[in-house]
Amino acid sequence: MECYREYPRAVGALTGILAVVYLLAGLTLLLGLNRWAALGFALLFLVVHLWDYPHHACKNCYYRGRLCISFKGKWAAIVLGRGDEAAFPRGMKRAMKGVYVVWIYPFVTLIIAQIYWQPVKLNDLLLAAILIALMLMRQLMRKSLGCRSCMMREVCPNVGPDRRRGVKVRAESPAGSR
């Protein structure tokens, strides 16, 4: 298996676009229900993606200061000090809890709204289906584009057992990443 010292910009851009589309779809769904719920979602999304995740996972990652699959490695180098790579597994577990809260927030809000004050609308169900599709796309991208080429894959709690355990490191960044 071949790993990147830095990810291609296209991979990071694709995951970034996917995150922004998730944010916009979630905001569209929640604005139809309650503007305070939408504001809470936007704030939670920003806190998790700009502070919590980088603080717990990125500062301890090999890719801190480099182009990674989420583009958060460069951000972590700007706003956070260097962590300890040995703390990466524990930090990644903690960081993913925040991501899961962001993922589930629109669905919990939708269910509560349906129970207490909002009738079911086709538009809400369509947006919920889009959010589910985006979550699935992120997971597939992470597995195919991210984890397989990650320098931290051997210690990451998000990566399951792999038959192809041998890791070769690319001597230089892939073409087009600069």
C-alpha cells in the first residue's frame, strides 16, 4: 500500500465541498423547521470542524502543517501547537464524537419537529435523504481516498483490519498537489 506525505489538492477539495454541501443541506432542512435550530446547527458545525476536530485529532497527526484529506492539517498548524503522535488514536476517537453529533443533529431535530409541531413534508424527507447520501459518500471517500493512503492508518481507530498491511511511502508529493 502506498501512502502520501501530502494529499493531492483535489482530494481535499472534494471532501471540503462535500462538507459545505452537507452544511447547506442541513441548514436548508432546519431553516424550514426553526431558525434557532438552524443557527445551532451552523454554530455546532463550525465549532466541530474549525476547533474541536483539529484540536483533538489534527494537532497529533502526521499531517499537521501538510495537505491532508480534510485540509485541516494546515489549519491546525496555524491555530494549534504541535501535539504528540502517540496521542492520535485517543484524540481521533474524541474528534469523531463531535462529527457524529453534527451528523445526527438535523435528524434528531427533524424527528422532534415532526412529533411536536411540524407535519411531515416531502421537502423535509428529500433533504434528509440528501443528508444520508452525503454521509455515505463521505464514508466511501474516506475509505477509498483517505484511509488507504494515510500515514496514520496503522494507529487510527477509524481504520479496520486490512489484508494489505504493507505500507510504502511516496518519496514526493503526488503530481498536482502543489
